[in-house]
Amino acid sequence: MTHPLIKLKNICRYYGAGDTTVKALDDVSLEIQAGEFVAIMGQSGSGKSTMMNIVGMLDSTTSGQYEVNGVDVATLDSDKLAALRRDTFGFIFQRYNLLNTANAEENVEVPALYAGMSPSKRKDRAHKLLSDLGLGERCDHKPNELSGGQQQRVAVARALMNDPPVILADEPTGALDSKSSEDVMALLQDLHQRGRTIIVITHEEEVANYADRQIRLEDGKIIRDDPPVLNANNISNTDKHHTELANSNVEAYESVKMAMRSLRANIFRTALTLLGIIIGVASVITMLAIGEGSKQQVLTQISAMGTNILNVRPGAPGIRSSGDNATMMPADAIAIAENIDNIIAVVPERSGNKTLRLGNIDDSISVEGVGPSFPLARDWAIEKGTFFNQDDLNSYAAVMVLGTTAVETFFPYGEDPIGQYILVGNIPFEVIGVMESKGAAPWGSDQDNVAWVPYTTGLVRLFGGNFLNSITIKVDNTDKIDQTEEDITNLLISRHGSEDFRVRNTASFLEMATETQNTLTILLGAVAAISLLVGGIGVMNIMLVSVVERTREIGIRMATGARRRDILLQFNIEAAVVCTIGGIIGVACGVATGLGLTLFDIDIAFTPTPALLAFGCAVGTGLVFGYLPARKASHLDPVIALSSE
């Protein structure tokens, strides 16, 4: 049994307008056979545009049944409707409805894009259609560079792109002069002679006279319907469907192209959107680089002390101590050196700030009383002169070794400090050596702004009292450092009668410093991530504005066969493209900012992870924050979108 190409049975389309109901179509029944040239006529408000929207599946019915080639369109979901619309109908709109950001050839290609036609085949066919319509030399011109008649020809070429069996023309001459109107109608007549079904919506008698069958509407009802006149030379296969499937890679590529075109069309707004992403990504990279640089600096400084160091300080565990508790004695250091195995060096220490004078220069610096094995324990080499020895220790010698910062203070003109005498209080100390520079300590103090003296001399002549601030112990075998720590603890408990001291190794300092720096880095990263989040919200706002501005474009794409997923993909990719570009620029800016900060002696350490994380988050931000606007776009009603200004 042969089905009519188009069959409307008892179709009603009502619109609510306040408390009243507007009956745009009221119980309309109609059949159109393949090969007819039909003019649907009526004055404004008669329901003819609603009829075209129903026939073209741009709008839905309130009631009744609509079939295309025997298929009830009410049983189809939105994607199947889009496919049937794409393969069956070519639309020619009164206002042309061309994409302003695309040239003529790209406008013509749109239906084939959603039909899955290959790019090369699509381009060749679009060029041929435009050439056949006399626009071969205008393919690269945008709509605003074409006359009204030329734009309508582009619309005709677009309608023919998928070789549809039915051409729906809504007031095709309404915006044209008489010459252009005649050309367009002659073209439609030629298409009819070649076998296509032509349905023209018009209110002009001159246009309707081109048709073989005239249907007149009034107040939503058919008041006149001429008998069908079939084209005997009908060669159009009205039951064909495109079998090409859109390649996902091609789809993505085309979506990226459309995204770039759209972004270029609103370059200033795009720049503002990019700015939020750029700042967010650059902030994440810079902040994490600062945090990582600071962490590495601290760990390097602690490691420079040696990973085989134990430090004993007065004060019970868990109780804060200033180090001035008189519980740690030089005899404890001697006992550790004599009774504990796995030890290379033991250094008793006592320190305090003192005022040093040389001529008219005086300065308050740290004076540390230590043992002769201090350079060995701390892996700290002598730059000039020598360090004091055991004889100096035993004889309470007034000798001194300076750090490089102290040397710069007291010998600003490059004088040789060796053999010079510096007063500590009223006691002259002979400078016998200069230590190599160590730089800042992990806790921030300058390790080179120090003067070292024998601890015996310091206890008797400088500090007063016979107690120590700490004992530094260098361990031989680090695999046994825990056992050595336990042995020292047991020895001192037996000597003191209680645990009034604390023993720490360098590993614990490293662990504590690492945890602290990691916390700081996370904090810096979190602060920077907030700016990235703000940038993402900006993307969402811009995309929502873009959806509103491009509502008509969305309607055009849906009318030419775009499925919901195509619209969703397009706007999602546009958001992702914005964030990808912003992410790339942001990474570059973040690296450049970090390198710039190094000029101000700020420690910076770049690692791939923050850059990859920031870039990934930028793209992810585009996808997440672009989804809502994209979803809104994909759920627009085609007929409402097309009527948008």
C-alpha cells in the first residue's frame, strides 16, 4: 500500500493567551502526494505559518495525527524527528535565516554536516550548488556581503544540500524585489519539474499561481483545497534516507571550527572570558611553584645539616623549653661520647647574643660555644684559617671563628680577619678562622652571622653557669640511628634520674618541615583554585548570554537536522575551547610569572603536576560550567528558537 508523502488528520494546534485560547489550526485534515507543487495561502493569522511548522516538524500538534511516508511523527523522539526532518525537508525561510558568522559555502554545508557527509564531499557539493545558482564566485562571502536575492539563493542551496524530496518555502519572496522574486519562483518551479515536492507558504496570489494546487486557510481551517496535480516525471525518491554516519572525530573538529568562528565574532567578550581562566590557571601554577620552591629550600637547608644528626635539648618531652634549663651539663656530652657506640662526633653547645666590637664597629650577633668537632658534626668546612682544637678547649683559650656575614660586618673593606682581635664585652678574642657560607637556616636566621668560641671559654667567660643549650651528635651508621637514640635516652635517664630532656633526629625535622610546607602549598593552591572557580562561573555566564544571543542560530541548526546532542556538543565544545585556550595562555603566564619572581630572590620550583592539574582543571571547568548553557540550548523548541529576534 502506497502512503501519501504527507498526511494530516484532524490536526489541532492551540495556544494559550491569558484566559483565552487561540486556535491556530482547528481540525485540519490534508494529504500531499510526492511530486506536488502546493501553495498554502492565507492572510496574516490564518494559520499558514503554523501549518508549515507542523509539516516541517518544527512544532508539535495539540491533537490529531501527522504522518510522513506512513510514519506517525508522534512516535518519534527528538533525535529521530531531527533525522526525519533532515532527510525529508529542505527549508527556505522568508528572512533567509543564514548564519552571520559563516560564509555562503559554510552556510550551505550545515545540513550535510548533521547528515554525516564527509568534509571534502560536503565542500564540493556546496560549491556546485552555489555555482548552479550563479553564486560560484561568492562562496566565501558572508551574508552581510550579499544582496537579498543572493542570500535567498544561498538559502535555496542549503535547502538542496541533502537532496531532500520536499522543499518547504515560507514566504520565499516576501523580502525580495520583483526581479529576485521571479528568479526564486522560477527556481522552485524548476526543482518541481525535476521531481521534488514543493510546498510554498504565501499570502501573494502571484506566488500562489506558480503552484498546481492551492490550499487556502482562514481562522485555522481549510476553506479551499484544489485537487492534487502530480508531476509525472517525479524522479525523487521520497523514501530515501542518508546512510552516512557522522564520524565523532569529524563532528568534534567541526564543532571546534564553529566554536572558533563564534569566539572571533565576539572577540572582546571572548577576551574577558579568557582573562578569568588565564588568571586562575596562572595563579595555581605560580602559587604552587612558590610553595614547592619554599619547601625544597627548607628541606635542602635541613638536609645540609646532615641526615645522621641527633640533637639533645633540655626540657621534658611535650614541654616547651627555652634551652636555658640547667639540666644538661658538659659531663653528659662526655658520657655520651665515651659510652655510646655508633657515634662519630659529639658537640656540646651553648649560645647567646653578644655585642662584638672592632674599632668603631660594633654589632650584636650570636656567639656559640662549641667543641672542636663542630665542623665534622655539621659537615661545615673552614674557608680560611683553622678551627680551634682540643688544647684550645682545655686551656679556655680566647679564640674565635667567624661566619662570612660577621666578617663582612667587621671587615667591610676586605681586610684579612685572621690574627685580628675582636672584643666580646671587654674580653679580646683572636680571630683564627672563617667558616664557609651556609646561608639562611630553615627557621629563617642567617647561619653565617655567628662567632664560634670553645664552649669551655664561653661557659666561664661569657655565658655564666655550667649548663648547655644542646648536644649535637653525629651518628656513624644511619641504619642504627633509632637504636643509638634509644641508647642515649637510657643513658641520660640513668644519669638524671628522669627524662628531663628530648632527643630528636634530623629525619623528624624533615618530616615536620615537609608536613608544614605541604600544608602551606595546599593552602596556596586552594586560594589560587578559587580564582579558577570564579573564571569557570564567568564562562558559564558568558555561555548563557551566548545561548540567548544565538537562539535563532540554534533554531536554524535544528531545522536543518541538528539533534539535541549536536547542539549540546557544539556549546560544550565552545566552552571547552575557551577554557583550553585560556589554560594554555594561563600556563605560559604562570611560568613567566614564576620566572619573573626569581629575579626578586624568591625560591620557585616548577613541577609538571601543577601545570597539568591547572590545565586539566581549566578544561574540566569549561565542560562542567558549559554543560548547563549547552543543555539549555539543546532543549530549545525549534519553532520558538527560529522566531527569536
